[in-house]
Amino acid sequence: MQKTYRFIKGLFMDFKEKRLDTAVMYEGHFIRVFKDKVQLPDGSVSEREHIDHPGAVAVLAILENGNLLMERQFRYAPHREFFELPAGKMERDENMLLTAQRELLEETGYVACKWTHLTTTWPCIGYANERMEYFLAQDLLFQGRQLDDGEFLEVFDLSLVDAMEWIRQGKINDSKTIIGIFWLEKILNGWKSAGE
């Protein structure tokens, strides 16, 4: 087999930065903003501002007809509506599977008999420690929605073919949803996730 990589000088250098001091700049309901003084790999000192986030889950819930459960909701920060996968933030120290199960039931009214963890992504590595855990939910049963107070969203189903087309057209432009749909397309074509 032909070698498809090459080593680059410094590739295995230790790039870890050492925290020397930290200050909480803001503490809200679920995020905290820090300003840290750090020692860089070359010994110099710098500052890092970062957000501490408990993490989140996204659920690829497959209906009996093969369609994907989707949501349409308004997101305040970008001030617009998005088409998204069911998703939600983890409570601090909450089990990620329990979060996925809770969010699917609350937002869509469905429970799943079969769960598979697909992957973990880090969506904001430049300024936050947020991680996104992706789950495949199958063998769904409808039990009734239990939306949180102040949560307004519409649930609908969409075929994978249409979801891929909506991504191409820019109708689906939420990054977690794009990543999840691309993973689902790969899995349905025989790709095995690390969780299987």
C-alpha cells in the first residue's frame, strides 16, 4: 500500500498551554466566560478568553417510513429560523444518552427503543469547550410532546434525499444538522460508526 502521508517537522511538538491564572468574566445560567493567563509552549505568556459550556446532543431520529424527524425553530443569537435536528444542552454532569432521550421526548414527543452513539464533534474549538454528541434513535414510539417553558418549535419529517437537497440549496445551514445528516447518509450506505 502506498504511503499517503508525510511527517512534517515539529508535528509532534508539545503545543499544550499551561494555565497560570483564571478569572470568571461572566457566569450565566449555562455558560461561563473566563479570561486566563497562560504560558505558551515557548515559555512566553499570553491571555485566552474562552467559554465553558456543558455540551449538547443532537438526535437523528428515524421514523418507521425512513424519514428523519426535523424541527423548525427561531434562534435568538442569529435572530432567524432554522431547520434542525432535535437537540439540546446537557445539564452539568448529565449523562449524554439521558440528555438525548430527554430532548427527543420533550421536543418531538417520541421515545426510541434503540439508541446508538455516532460521534462527538467540537463545534467552537477557538473559543469554547462545547462538545456535540450525536445519537441515532430508532424504533420510535410517540408519547406526546413536553416542551420546556418558553420553547416554541414545529416538528416535521423529511426524507434523507430531501434533507441532502435542502443542504445543497442552503435551506438547512445549521452546522450540527449538516454534520448529523452527512453521518446518517454514510451509515445508511454501510459505513460503521465507532459506536456500533
